[in-house]
Amino acid sequence: MFENLLISLFCSIDDFISTFESEFNQILLPNRGYVTRTPRLRLSEIMTILVAFHYSKMRTFKDFYCSQDINLQKYFPTLVSYHRFIELIPRTIFPLFCYLLS
């Protein structure tokens, strides 16, 4: 059951992100020489994991992310460590807010 939820969430979020990024990048100012590190996980994968946590029965995100019962590595082969994932969460705040409102 969790697998079906994860797949449907990912498809929905990935469709939203493909539209969102194309429209949002037109509004942004050009990059002024700042070097930005591209994460191994795509934005839609990060958002999917965050939304899936809220559907899970886990009490803390760390338990959810590090749990062997769920095994996120099976669904996201480029999964990063827990601490790196926590660093990536702020990148998703605005797109996640827009997704939840749509």
C-alpha cells in the first residue's frame, strides 16, 4: 500500500514541478556568478519524501527516513544521508507551499 502511495505522490509532484520550474525560472533574476551545488536528489523526490512522511505512522522524520521497514533507497536510488537531506529541505519550502495550495 505504501508503494502505491509513494508512486502516485511522486507522479503528481513531478508533474507539478515540471510546470512550476519552467514558469518560475522565467521570473527569476539571472544568476550573477554564484556557484550553486546541484543536489543528487531532484526537487520532486525531496518533496515526495516529505509528503510521504506525513502519510506514514512514524512520529519523527528521522525515524521515517532511517527506517529499514520503508527502505526509501529502493524507490530513490540516489538517496543522500539524513543530515544532507535535512540541508536540502529549505529548497522545497516555496514549491511545496505552491503544490499544497494547487
